[in-house]
Amino acid sequence: MVEQFDLDIASLRTVVVKSRGHFRAGFDEYFTPDRVYEIDCKGLTSPVLSNFNWSDLIRPVYPLDEETSWSVPKL
């Protein structure tokens, strides 16, 4: 979209995207990881699982509880 307005994305100081992770593939050549800020706003989703009130969930469960671990299931 930036290029549709004839803007050079490399010259921009700030780019705001509404995406959790898909933006990285398109912007990684312009913005190094230290220049990416992920903001966790209130809403239906969040990368921070502790933000949710988990009910009817048998505990402990990975990755919500620190004392748990995960391994590949045996076939």
C-alpha cells in the first residue's frame, strides 16, 4: 500500500500495521527486529496468554503454567 502512494518505505520513520506476525515477511528488509515494537492492546486476541481468564481448564497446562513442559507425542 505504501508503494501505491509512491512513497519509499525505507525513508519512513514509522509504519503502523494491524498484524500479529504476517507483516514481518514484507517489512524485514526495511526494519530490523530492534526497530519493531509490538503493542498489546485490549481486544479479542493477545500474544500474552496470561491476559485471559481461563475457566474450565484443567491445570497445569502448557504454556500457561511455568511448571509444565511440552514434548513431541509418541506415535
